[in-house]
Amino acid sequence: MTRHFNFCAGPAALPTAVLERARDELLDYHGRGLSVMEMSHRAPEYVAIAEKAEADLRELLAIPANYRVLFTQGGATQQFAAVPYNLLGQGGSANFVHTGIWAQKAIKEARHLFGGVHLAASSEANRHTAVPRPEEIALSADAAYLHYTANETIGGLEFDYIPGSEGGGPRRPDGSEVPLVCDMSSSILCGPLDVSKFGVIYAGAQKNIGPAGLVVVIVRDDLLDRARADMPTLFGYKALSEAGSMINTPATYSWYLAGLVFEWLKEEVGGLEAMGEINARKASKLYAAIDGSDLYSNPISVANRSRMNVPFVLADDRLDKAFLEEAEAIGLLNLKGHRSVGGMRASLYNAVPEVAVDTLIDFMADFEQRHG
Ligand SMILES: *Cc1c(COP(=O)(O)O)cnc(C)c1O
């Protein structure tokens, strides 16, 4: 059996050690004679799995006690609707920072459901190659919250700061504070994070947490009472929290695997400080290889280059096909860029080992020698 190096943007690579453990436990979980997949979500052994996953995530991210952690479904895309439903119940408008395709989708959904949204800042003018600076973010007088996308998975653009964090949360023109909401789907757990700066953090699991089908939401408990009355039950942060994320059947197996990933991060990697150092090394050597070549380039301003998703183009796009075929032939998978932008993209999530990046860099240099 060979496990290739997988640079897929999502669903993404999982740690081999996690998959081995899942394999070992697949048919008979801890001598119970059944698979985790076949357990009732109300069974004590499953509840223990679910609670341990939450406890480990809380420990990894040092999540303060006044935050609830939800394990829900519907993808990050469902949160594009769930966030405004949960936070616009007392009126006001959703404020957004527009930085690319994912931010745009969140904006579109809020506008579709509730009409007026306020664009507090946008990087459209620089074609999303640099995020707006903090002083460029201007909230509306009626802002109920500010939403931003920490890492644009397709564009490869990442915030190098937390909006509003200088003087607490983001502020309306009159100086009053509003909650900060963040789509962290492709960057959660990539390094240390100060959760206390946020009102709501949400992340689809299939990038840095586990398999698809699960979304983690971290919400400050004073925000649980701002929901609209016409909200679908399953969107509700308060109801989910009160039911231990089990209003209905949760994504039990994905939740279990996410728990194994949290354990791996704690015990094998040594926590998010250590993970952040590895990720910084992986990304900086790949960007250095791109910048040092005549064939490859990346347009993003250096301070906002994503640690997790590295898009690059070849100077001659007629070489794209050969690049992808040759890469795949030596076990470097899923380097094709998103269908909307073309070119290449190497996603370097936590489970992509440093040796994968080293192998990619060697291949890129060799390819340039032969074709450049
Ligand atoms: C992948 C992704 C999404 C969408 O996730 P789904 O689970 O497919 O809904 C949203 N935002 C960002 C930043 C993403 O990377």
C-alpha cells in the first residue's frame, strides 16, 4: 500500500496515524463488538467520544469557559445563513469584509435572506491580492456584527491580523462594539489563536479538522439570545448548545474522526504552537521556491500569503497539463487550481507532512529545468 502526497483543498489529507487508528477501531470499537458508525449517538460510549472531542478542542484552542462549542452539519455554507439568522434578531445589518470567493458567497447568502448588507471593506480594487488594512474597515451605524474570512481558500489570501482587535471588537461609527464573526474553514487549528477576540467562529471540517459532513461552531454565550424567531430549529446556536449538538442525529463518525485528529494534534504534534511552526516552515519554503523561479509565480502580497493554500501559475499555461501529469505520476496529487481561477494550488493543511512539501519543491525545480 502506498499513500501519496495529497495537496487537495478539501476534502483534504488526514493524518495517516489517525486513519490507522480508525482502521484498527473500525469493526470493533474498544471490545464493544460494533463500529462507532453503528452506535446510537445517545449510547454512553458515543457520548464519551463526543465529549472527549470537545474537551480536546477546548484545550488545543484554549477556548474560554464562556464559549459554547457546537458540532453541527450543513457545511460552512449553511453557516452563511445560520449566522445572520442567529445574530440579526434584534435588528441591525450584517457587515462584511469582502476578500474573495468565499467572502462573496457569505455576503450573497445574507443579502438573499435579509436584503441590506453593508460592505465594510473590500479588496476588489487590488483583485484580492492584499486584505484591507484595519483602518479601511468602516462599519455601518446599525452594524449587528462584522463577518470576515480568515483565509480565502481559493485565492490563497490570509488575514495577517484580527479585525478590530486593537481596541477590543470591531466598532460602529459611534464607538460601540459589535461581535466579530469569522469563517475559519481553511485555517482553524493551523496555529495558535486567541478565541476571546471573536463572537462566532465557524469551520467546515474537511480542511483541517476531519472528514466532510461536520461543522464546528464556537460561539460566545452572550450571543445566544439574538436569534430571529423565524429561524429553522437546526440553525439555532442556543438550541444546539442546549442539546449538546444532538437536536437530531449528528454526523457521528465525522465527529469521532475529528476527535482523533484533535488527539493527534495534542499528542503527536505537541499542540498548536508546534503545529504553527511546522506550517510556517512548509509555507515559507514553498513560497521561496516560487519566488526564486522564472517559471512559477504567486500574485499575493507577501504579508497576506496563505499558510494553508498556495496558488501559483506557470509562465506558460500550455505546460499546465504536463505539470499535473508528471506530478501525479510521482504521487503528488490534486495540484490543479480551483476551476474558477485555473493554474495550480498546493494546499498545505496540518496533515500534509513537511516531506510532501520538500518533494513538491524538488519536483517543481526539476520540471522547470526540463521545460522552463
Ligand atoms: C471550503 C470552504 C467553505 C465551504 O465549505 P462547505 O463545507 O463546502 O460548505 C466556506 N468557506 C471557506 C473559507 C472554505 O474554505
